Amino acid sequence: MNARSRTFRIAAVLSVITLAAAGCSGGGREKTTDDTSGGGNAAGSSGYTIAFITHETPGDTFWDKVKNGAQQAAKDTGVTLKYSNDPEAPKQAVLIQNAVDSKVNGIATTLVTPDALAGAVKAATDAGIPVVGFNSGIDQYKKLGALMYFGSDETLAGTTAGKRLAEQGAKHPLCVIQQTGSVALEARCAGVKSSVPGTENIQVNGADDAAVTTTLQAKLSQDKSIDAIVTLGAPQAIDAIKAKDQSGSQAKLVTFDLNQEAAQDIKDGKILFSIDQQPYVQGYMAVTSLYLNLKNGNDIGGGNAVLTGPSFVDSTNIDKILPFTKNNTR
């Protein structure tokens, strides 16, 4: 191990990670802000501060993996990480502008509502602050001025999921969108529909699990022709299982993304498969790429998005992946 590696290892051990509790859900959904030090002023600190901004809805377990990846990268590179989030597009734009005003060295942000965030991202690039996109906005990040992007090709993921459902004989899938205006979620459903033309979309409130279950139960009870359900997040898959039980539906269930409970449901045969975008990798690479860009002028991807998915999880590989879901790294 060379001296630099030893220094980073010491910095990682000494660093203190502070993770604030997620904000309230429902009408009182507030942004949350974490100052996560990946070394601070301790020996081995890079001296860089990176703002990490998402559209997380408080309580959504998906974002725990994203944050875990970002925090590990901050530890490994000696970066001071400032995490903040808000599911409302105008408020997320304010968080980006706040990062610009505080003169951070780099910004990693989701671009789920690109038009609403464009002005704030431009303010960052105008100030000479490098911006990296991740998770959402694969088709828009270059236009907005982001240098790199890490995430799944959601259209490809949806199309591939649809093909697998078609092979299972599905004719009328129900695609469940849990956040209005999300380009990533809309791309997933459009991809499914391109493979199975009978796909129907339904809008639910992803911040309210009980409401999701009620909405899906009513739809499944009313329309018995629905033979597959595609949820776009693991928490909604759990809601869909309850809705199926309450309605007596025999529809096959597939989901995007994973959490420990959904992974166990794949193991138990309640979910056919998951289309995983590997959120831990998204968080890790977004922070690491900014560190390398600031330190060495590196760019990753050769001008193209770096894909973290789709990666399929089903009965053939769930035994290997299930332990990692318990660690919140997969």
C-alpha cells in the first residue's frame, strides 16, 4: 500500500458521518440536509466540498443506497459531502442555487425535472462549478451542461422488462407511476408499452403507501383483464402485493429497484423479477467522478452516460444478491 492509500485509509477511519433523519412525509414534506464529512480538515482531506442533491421523497428506502454510495466515496476520497433533498422541483432548484451560493467545489444532482432545474444548473456552470448528473435525466444532462452522468437507461430498462413480460404472455400490464412529472418513470412505462402495446399507466401518490394500496386494489378489482403489474419502485411493489391479495388478482408482479423486503419477495416467488439500476453505484460514482475531475481534470464515459443498469434480479441470482440488500448496498 502506498503512502497516499494509507492516508486515505486513515482519513476514512477517522471520518465522522452524520446522517440526519429524513423529513416528514405527506403535506409537510421538507427538504433534509446532511453535512457528511469524508475527512474534513483531518489528515488526508482532499479539501474539496461536494454538494449532493436529490429529489428524494422522505421515507423512500431507495435513497438510502444512493446516500450510502455517496458517503463511502466521500470517505474514500477525503471529500466533505453536503447532502440535501426535496421532491418538489422548484425547491430542488433552490437547493442547487444554495450550493452555488455557498461556493462548493462540485455539484452532483439528480435531474428528474430538467426544465425546472435548468436555471440553477446554469448558475453552477456559469460560476465554474462542475456538475454531474445521476439517476434521472440521461437524455437531458448534456443540454443542461452537466459534465458526466451515472444511471440506468430507463427506456432500455422498460423495453427489456416489457419483452420479458411478453414472453410470460402478458397482454395488459398496469404500469404504476408514483411521482408526477418524473421523466425517468415515464420513460420506464413508455419502454414497457413499446414491448407490450396493451400497457396502461396509473398514477399513484408514492408518498402514501396506504393510498397506493387502495388505488391499486380498486383498479385490480374493477379490471380483471390486467395480467401484470409493473411498479417503478420497491415500496410500491410491497403495496401492490397487498392490493393483489385484497382484490384476488392473479396478475404477475415485477418491479424496478430493490429493497430488502422486495428481494425476499423475489426469493419467495411473490415478485417475478426486479430491474435494478444499482443506486449505490450511482451515488459512489457521482462523487468519485467529481473528485477525479477536480483533482486531475478527468472525465468518465467518453462524453456518454455511464450505465449502472438495467441489471435484472430474479430467481436465478437472488441468493447471491439478497445478503447485499441487507447491507443497503444493493
